[in-house]
Amino acid sequence: MHASRQIACGAPPRAAPTRRAHPELHYLKGRYAAEVADAFRTVLASLDAKARNMLNHYYIDQLTTDMIAKLYRVDGSTIRRQLSRLREQILQETHRLVADRLRVTGSDASRLLALVRSELRSSVVSVLKS
């Protein structure tokens, strides 16, 4: 996978906080990582075939948006827009599921997603490969 390919919201990954520097963050990350990853997998599994195929081409096959555009016989900018909307949809739905399942506020759900974001990358690959 190319390092430039980001999951969900497209921002570069942040360095993980060290256990010593932020023990409470380390605890929260460990405590909620599985729940957030499960919500993320649920959202990915619920996508329609076209969306999953597009994500497969981009993240698994590592095709460029222009290469994917040729497969769908559209312009590359169309694929870039569709991938952007798809990432936003995945992020919003994951956020909603986390907030609902853990019964937390939207801002708390956002913080949890940010904490476990590095683990979500492997979830994308495993869900898409299955």
C-alpha cells in the first residue's frame, strides 16, 4: 500500500502517543480500539458492490484514480470525487455507529476515532480482502 493512501478522512497519520507521556490516552486507545474497528468493519461490509470494488481497486490493487477511471469509462476527476464522497460517508457512518454503540457524544466519538485511526488501515484491507 502506498503511504500516501489515507483511509477515511485523508489526513496523514499522527505519531502514536507514548505510554509514558499519555497513560490515559494509551488506556482509552486500548479500551476502545476493538469497538471502533468493529464499527468500521461493519460500515465497510455494508457498502454496495460498486463502492467495494472501487475501494479494492484503490487500496488493494493500488490503482491510480486515472486507471480506475479507465475501467469505469469516466474521467479521473469523477473517480476522485466518488472516492472522496465514499471516504466521507465511511467516516460519518463509523462516527455514528461508535457514538450509538458506546453511548457517547459526537465529540467523544470523534476523539475515539482519532485515537485508534492507525488501526483502521488494517481493518480496511482485511474487510476488503474477505
